[in-house]
Amino acid sequence: MTRRGAAGLAALAVLLIAWPTLIGNGQLFFWDTAVIAVLFATSVNLLFGSAGIPSFGQAAFYGVGAYAVAKVAAHSWPVPAALVLALVVGGVVAFVTSLITWRATGLTFAMLTLAIAQALYTLAEKLSWLGGYNGIPGVSAPNLWGINFSDATSLWYLNVVWVALGLLAFWRIRRSPFGHTLNAVRQDPVRAAFLGVNVRAYRAVAFTLAGCGAGLAGGLFAYSNQIVSPDNLYWTESATPIIMLLLGGINYFWGPAVGALLLSALLNYLNQVTTSYLLYIGILMLVVLLVLPEGVLSIPTVVRDFRHRRHRRGGPGRRSLGSVMGLAHAPPDTTPAPLPGGEPGMAGRP
Amino acid sequence: MIILATGLTDGMLIFLVASGLTLVLGVMRVVNFSHGGFFMIGAYLAYELMRGHVQPVWLFVLLVLAASAATAAIGLVSERILFRRLYRLPEVTSLLGTYALLLILEGAAQLIWGRNPVTQPEPSGLVHAFSIAGAQVPRYDILVVAAGVLTAVGLQVLIKGTELGRQLTAVAEDRYMAGLLGVNVNWVFAATFAIGIFLAGLGGALAGPTLSMVPDIAVTFILQAFAVVIIGGFGSIIGSLIAALALGLLHAFLVNKAPSLADFSLYMLMAAVLVVRPQGLLGSRQLGENL
Amino acid sequence: MNVPAPTAVEVRHVVKRFGGNIALDDVELTVTAGQVHAVIGPNGAGKSTLFATIAGEHRPDRGTVHVAGRDVTRLSAHRRVKAGVARAFQVARVFGEMTVEENVTVAVVAAHNTSRVFWRAAGLRRAHEPVIAALEQMGLADLRSRQAQALSQGDRKRLEIAMALVLEPKILLLDEPTAGMSPEETASTVALVHDLWASTELTVLLTEHDMQVVFDLAQQLTVLDRGHVLCTGDPATIRERQDVKDIYLGAAG
């Protein structure tokens, strides 16, 4: 870690510790949801940004984690145990999903993930064991080692600690040989396969890890929100982290985090001034997609390049959310390439 | 019998939506998530024209067509503004961009018509039910099924039998080559999109009397439509028809025999087909397939 | 087993159809270990399909493929890599957004089986030395920080070969290695393949349209025509055969 990086993190840590004093207990609930969103969005970016996996149903694992905590909180499970359970449950459900979608790619895969999440949503509405339509209220974290979590400040620290752990985990994953290989799989799965990489298995592992992160975020949400309901599994809950990635920039590790903070603030504001935040979120998403496809964190790069008016070294430049998914048939502005050798077996291969 | 009738009706509605989706997907290679939004707009526009009053059949049909045309017009505008920029981009970008459009459409509908359900009754003369084989079959269903059959036949005729259809097929196969051969690709795209959105609006306007209208029907129907398109197989209109009818029938069957499972009918169908055959019933490859 | 199998690749009675089209019709091919073996034939003869079948991209409808004595017919692409097959594509496939160094790292990490480690970065650091060694072997060391998509076609092919060699394959499949190259690049590629063949026990199976390259490099030649094997033998003999000349002239006419 660089000296600047370490100093930055230290400053951030101080800020986070002092935060309750700085802004007052009343505001903390918003910030709780914001940091949980940071974790959730970062976990989703393991899929979109690193692995190139278009999952539109991550709320499934988020919701499953939330429900897991809600159920065991009623039995006064200690908080760390409950959160680990949420993480594990999220991972298990994600793993099962990856088995169901094993052979699917692209749009089929995206639709299957969406459908599975909606199926779980429907299930949650129907099962009385899960509280049915109304969900499970009254989720509260039992005291731990003398800490009383009904105090907003303590709850804040709980969230910060676990989100930090989660982010650390995803940071390490991204920097690991596995993360590097995932990146390769995203760019050219065929090439990766012919280097000996079992592409489907790697995607399944990535999917499971992301599910763990989502589950943990859901578990934290349960304690903070104190109510868990089927809405936590609805498709809008899956859409939110995706918009956060788009907003912040998927190329950057901190992209989802920045996007999460920005969008949370925006949603908070919008909910106060209008009944239909969907409209404005949609417009925002379009603007970002068309104008700043690499997200907010790319602004410095865009400005710098505009100033120097040079082509960045490396040809077509860096990637946007849409172009990286490893699903593209052709890069932008090219015509379909002639089939090598004219052999029928090559049809459809990029 | 009631199962058959309801199943066919629901299936036909989904088919109407799915057919437009398949068309746009196949010819333009754009994954149009907002298609469900146009379905919803069609429903609401029809409602706006009829304001919840019972209409005579001929007027009803006229207004439905008017609503569909209006929806198609909105579609053309969005084609010009948004979709033109998405054509050369990979499928997933268009997925996200059209998703944003869906949010916009649903949001706008929420603002204009509110979130509370509204209803539009069937036209007079089709309100009650026939008695067929001992079961009560709603007369309105006949209209819907007829519309679906007409659409299926009409599309086949269009694609196989007309000049436009030939151009559509050419562009779907290879838009670059088609352009070289003199086809005005932009125009074909606009026409395809207009037809596709018209069908979505038609589906919505016809669906009005069968459901309780809230903006969120945009999403319920898009999920079903997409699922049907994928289950039926990429680019196959007949495939979508089969899948849509299968879905409608399965759902009706479950509502009758095992109601608690009925809401899962879509997922069951998806699992049954897509896990085993990811390219769908009549499809040859998955969309966005790599390895 | 350290004793190299006498045959590196055996293709027996392979049939491959696409729709109604028979791409490979009862194809037999034996590649002797340690040799450079070329497959030639007019367009549409089935060369790419044959390569794809050996590499594991396609499963033959009938017949078997053996690599280094082992039946790999049922193995998927990534398993065949583990069985000793490495492949370079006609249009070089590299990871465009990554630097040259990062590209080779992917190969090293995959070959050493550390790619499954997701909890720490140590494997990537340990890969550094083998990566540099591989780059130097291929003369790519000063390009190591260049983004792969900015490389020339020739350099991309060298990068691909560098990655393939990292896998320590028994057999290297080269699909038109000099396609689209300038005469200088062609010459250096030929020299490269020649050196590889001379200095290692590597078996090379290549397909080419450039006959000069074929005759410079190959000890054995197989001629394919419309999915059939026409003949196999040493280049000098093959080039004199009338039936070989005919299929080329016939295809051109």
C-alpha cells in the first residue's frame, strides 16, 4: 500500500469514527443504508466489472441474507453469528443459482437471474414462515459484549466494521490470481478456455462470492431497517446496485462505492420531493450511459484527455459498462468480421 | 374448458407483447427492456380514451387501434432519440439503456395516472360469457384470441410475403450486406420498431379489461415477454407463440388445480426449458453466446 | 511419464457435420512427436474445423482424437489444454485491455494452477519471474507495459505464442501463423517456429496458405480437400503430385 493510500485510509477511518458526533444520531439511519449499499454495489461489481456476468437478480441473495438474520434475531443469535449466517446463506443460494444457470450466457442468463429473484420474491410473499406479504418486523440486534445496538451510534459502528471487512475481502479478491483470471475471462472467455481455464466454474465461484457479499449486506440491512419484507427481493432492489455501478464507474474498485453514496443521496432527496423517483432515476441512468459511460470516477480522465486532445495509449480507450460484458458480438463501429477460412464452424465466434 | 379459454387468452396477450419484442430483437439486435413500458402505455392510453366507460364494440376496437398507434408514435420518437445511438453498441448496453427508458416510462405513468389501480371494462356486447362445453367462457376472450391469431398470421404474411418483410429478413441476417445491397437500413429499423411497439401497445390496450391497471404491469409483462422470447428461441415468432400459449395454459391450469403454485408458472416453464436447452425451443443459439 | 509418446496427435475416423454440411469426412491424421506437421488445402477444405476439433472447440460426431497417447475426444477445451494442447488462433486472440505482461501472467497463473486462489495476491507476485522469462524468450520484454490491443498483428501473434508456451504444451496448434504479416514479420515468425522446434521437444501442427512457409518449416505435410485427407507425406514428394496441384488449380478456376 502506498504512503498516500495509507494516509487516505487513516483519514477515512477517523472520519467514520467521528461521524456520529459530526452529524448527530438522527441522521445516522440514512448513512447506515448508504454504507450497506456500498457493500452491496461492490459485491455486484465483482460480477459486472470483473467477471463480465450480467446478473439482474442480486437482490435474491441480498434478501435471503436479510431474511436469515430476521429469522435468527428472533432467537437472539449473537450478531456476528447471524451475519456470518447471512453471508453463508447468500452464498449457498447464489451457488445453487449458478448451477441452474450453468449453461446459460448473455441475455438468457440475465433473464434467468431476474426470474429466479422474482420467484424468490413470490415465494417470500406466500410463505407464512417468512411473514408473507408483510415480512418480518421487529428485527433487532441483541446486546453483544455489553454493546447495546439499539443505540444508533453502536449500530453505525457495526455497519462500518462489517462493510469494511466486506470491502477488504472484495479488494483482495480483485487483486488475487483469481481476480486477474476473471478479468481475462470477461475479456475473452474463448481465449481463457484455451489457456486451461474452466470458464463456467470460475464464473460460478465469482457468482457465489458475490452472493456472499450480497447476503452480508442484506443481513446488515435487516438489523438497521428492523423490518424485512418481500420488497427486499423485488427487481427494483436488484436494479439499484446496477445503477450505482453505472454511476460510479465499473472500471474502478471504488466506483460502486461512489455510485452508492451518490445514488443513496439522490434517492433520499427524490423521495422527499416527488412521488415518482423512477422517472428521474431513469433519466439519470440514460444521461450517464450516453454521456459518461465510464462513470463519475472517469471524469478526471475524461477532462485530462480532452485537455490534451490525444488518443489514449492503447487504442479504443477504456471500457464502459456495456462494452465490457464479454458478450459483445463486435466492438462499436465495426462491421461484422469476415469468417476466418470461410468454415461453417466459425459462425458466431467473435 | 375454462382453463383452455383463459389460458389461450392470457397466452395470446403475452404473445402480442412478445412478438413485437422478437421482431425488434431479431431485426435490430436491440434488447428492448422498455417494451413492457410501451405495453403499459398502450393500456393507459386506451383507458384515457375510454375513461373507464363501457364502449360499443366497434368503438372499442377503433380506440384500441388508436391507442396502439399513439403508442407506436411515442415509440418512433424514442427510436429517434435513444435507440439510434444503441444500434452499434453491444447488446448489454442496449439492455441497460432501454431499461432506463422503462424506468422513465413507468415513472411518467406514475406521475400522470398515479399508482392506484384503474380499471377499464370490456366493451358492451362482449361483457358476458358464452356457454361452451358446460363452462362459462368470457366473450371478451374471443376478441383477444382473434387478435392474437390475426397478428400471428399477419406477421407471417408480412415477413414471408411482402417486400418489407424481405428487407426485414435481409437486415436481420446481415445489416451491413443489406445496406450494401441498397436497403435503407435506418428506414427498416424505424418501420420494424414502429410495428413492434404497435404490437406492444395493442397488447396493452387489449389487456386493459383483463387486469387491474397499475404502472408496474410494465415489469410483470416484460419479464413474461422476455421469458417467452427466450423460451421460444431467439428470433422465432412461432417459437414465441408456442411458448406464450404454453405459459398461458400452464398458468390457467395451475390456477384451477393448484392455485398456490400458479404464480410460479413462469419460473417453472423457464426452468423446464432453459436449463436443459438454453437456446430455447426453436432457437439455434443463445443471444450473447460466447462459450 | 517423461518418455514422449511416439505420436503426438492421432486423429482417427473423425467425422464432423454442421447442419447438412460435412466438414470433416473420415479424417485420419497422425502427427509424429517432435515434428512440424503442416495441413494444407484450399479454402473450405476443413483445416480450421480440424484444428478446432483437435483443440476441443468441437466434438467430433464420430471418431477419436488422441493427444500424447491419451484419448481426449470427450474432453472440453480447457481440459485439453491440461492434456497438453496449446492453440494460437488465426486472428490472434489476446486480452486487449491488459498489458502484455498481464496477458502472460494469466497464462502463467493458469498453468501453475494458482488461478483459483482468490484470497491473496501472492500468486501474482510469484508469477512475475516466469512472465519476464517468457517475454524475453519471445523478444517481447520491451513491450511488456504496452496494452495488448495496441500491438501490431505480428506482435499479437508472438504474444499468443508466448502465452501458449507458458502452458508447456506437448503440441502447439498454429492456425495460419503468418496470415496478414509483412515479409519481415513472416521471416521472423518462421525463424521463431524453427527455433522452437529445434530447441524443444515441442510438436507443432500448423496450417498455412503461404507455401514457402510450409516448405521451410514442415517435415510432414497433409493435404485436405473438401473434408477428406488427400495424402500425407514429406513436402518434396507432395509438391510434385498431380492431384495436389489439381485441387489448387481446380479451386482457383
